Amino acid sequence: MVTAVGPLERARTLLELNRPAEAERELRDLLAQEPEDVSGHAFLSVALTRQGRAAEAIDEAAEAVRLAPDHWFPHYVAGHAYHRAGRPDEAVAAARACLALSPEHAPAWELLARVHASAGRWPQMADAAGRGLAADPEDVDLAALLALALTMLGDAPRAREAAARAVGLDPESAIAHLAYGRAQLAFGSPAEAATAFREVLRLNPGFDEARDLLVAALKRRNPVYRLLARLRARFFGGWRMVLLLPVAPPLIAGFVLIALLHWAAWVAEAVTTLRLARARATRLLFDGTEARVAALSCLLLIAGAAVLVTGATTGREALGTAGAAVMALVTAVQEAAHTSAPRGRAVLYGWAGLLGLTAVSSAIASWPSIALLTTYAALATIWVAAGVRRLFRTAQAL
């Protein structure tokens, strides 16, 4: 005798097969007949979450919680719905409600760790992942999340240990190799990190973060690039330093040094990217935009140097200074290209174009002072870009 499979079981099977739309239909049929079925509302929330319908998913999870506030599963589902909706505080509250009812439920600790990761709360992420591992020492995802958190906290020995543990638990886990690669990139060997990120892409070819990290690891294998990147990170100089200039004019020299370090690092970035983009083994890692920006930066460097030498040999001060301004445009172009917000990127590209036109005009009209100011402005784009990114990030958050 064959036992009939109910709509809830069919829906769960469809969710396991990653067919959420079909699962939704089954669950809605179930709820039409049994409107207060807790599991029906909970699994409908899961199906809606997987389809990117966050508001509806939250409503269904809230209904499941209302119907069964003393059961851990509705709270767990609600945490996922809030997490996917980009509401970390509500997600944390839901995950903690789940854990209050079922403290040994490792997936809830994993959810809590992921929510803290999305909000950049690294100590809380490490704590949640560690508690989850205490409940389930064999959970590879929790081990990987712990390694990622410890990497962000700068705890090199524990990060490496947790990452190696994750890979040992499941050598076929993409997130385990990602965690190992990030730990190696931060504290170990860029070559080993690159190997780990290649393994991630073998296991999950569509993992864009691994692709970006592989590019970063390949670049850091260049010792000059590595040194300049380290110096750039250390000597940024916050915008508040500008307020000190009237009382401490010598700080101008510090600003110039910081700007020149950034320019040199951006030149190294462009040269390294162009070399890797042209190499047969690594060219597929770079999209057309990255290669074009690197090529443009190298072209600006060569053209600017040629104009600078020409101006110096012919005694034309404005032409030589304009050549320096063209070389300094590398900073402006690279800062624009590495700005993620589309509007911020457009503003910075516009700024770079304006500086380019000013540099050309100063050479044609023989205005050495304007060319010098353009050089300073191009080098100072590191602070302009910081302000633009903050402005557009704030606007998007509101």
C-alpha cells in the first residue's frame, strides 16, 4: 500500500530541490484548508525568502511565531527572513529567541554568526560561531565562519587553526577553502591563498568574492605591490587633519607624502593588474573594465612622463608641470574605478575628466600655476574620494 504524500512533505521536498515557487503553491493550498498550520506558514516564509520576496516572507514568519511562540523553528525561520531583508537587529533578536528555546541548535548559532558578519560585528560573530561549534564540533560552516571572524579580528594563530580545521572537516567545502585563503592572505602566504581561492572557484565557479580575492592574492605576490599597499593602508591621513593645517603648516609635507604613497600604490596596482590581465593563465579573472582602467592608468603614466620630459628639456615650465598633472591623474582614475556606489563612481570619473581638461588647458595656455594646482588636486583625490564614498553610502542607507 502506497502512503499518500501531503502538501507539506511535497513542499519540503521541492525546497530541497531548490524549487521554491512550486513549494509556495503547495503551501498556499495547504493554508487555504488549514489557515493556522504553523509549519505551513514557516515553510512558506522559507519559500518566499528564497524567491527574494522579503516583506511577504517576514509576514509569514511572524504569523508562524504568533501561532507557536514557544517553538524554536518559527523564530529560526523569522531570523532568516529578517537577515535576507537586511534587518540585522531583528534577525539577531529572532535567532536569540530560537536559541533561548533550543540552545544546542547549531544552525541557529550559524545564522547568528552570519547576521553579525553582515553587520561587521566581528567579536560577536566569533562568539556565535564558537558557541555553535561547542554544540556541533563537526559543523564545517561554523568552523569556517569562526576562522573568518578571527581573521577580521587580526588573531592570526587562532584564525589559521580554525581555517585548517574547516578544511579538514570537509575538503569539498567552498566556504572552508575561502576561510583558509583569507587567513593565508591576511597572515600567511599570498601563494597559498591563491591556491585556496582557486579551489573555491573549482567547487563553486560563480563565487565572485573568491574571484576578487584570487586577484588580490596574485597581486600581493609582487613584493613591491605588497610594500606599497601596506604603506598606503598605514598612512592614509583622515580628513580631520585638514583642520590642523592653519596651526601646523608643516603638516603639508605629511599630506604630500601620504598622497605620493597612494599614487605610487595605484601605479603598482595598474601595472600589476595589466600584467595579470594580459597573461594567459590569469586573463579570465579580469573583466574588461578592470583591464581598460589599468591600461588607461599606464597610458596616463607614460604620456605624462613624456610630456614632463619634453617640458623640462625645452624649458617650457607649464608643459612640464602639465605632464606631472597627467601622471597624477592615475590616482583620480583608480579612485573612481574602485568606488562601488554607481553615483559616487560617476562623480569621481567626472572629477578626473575635469582635472584632465584643466591639465591640457594649462599646457596650451602656458599656465604653470594652474597645472601645479591640478597636480595637487589629482593627488588629493584620495580625500575627495573618501568624502564622496561616505556621502553616497549615507544617502543609500537613508
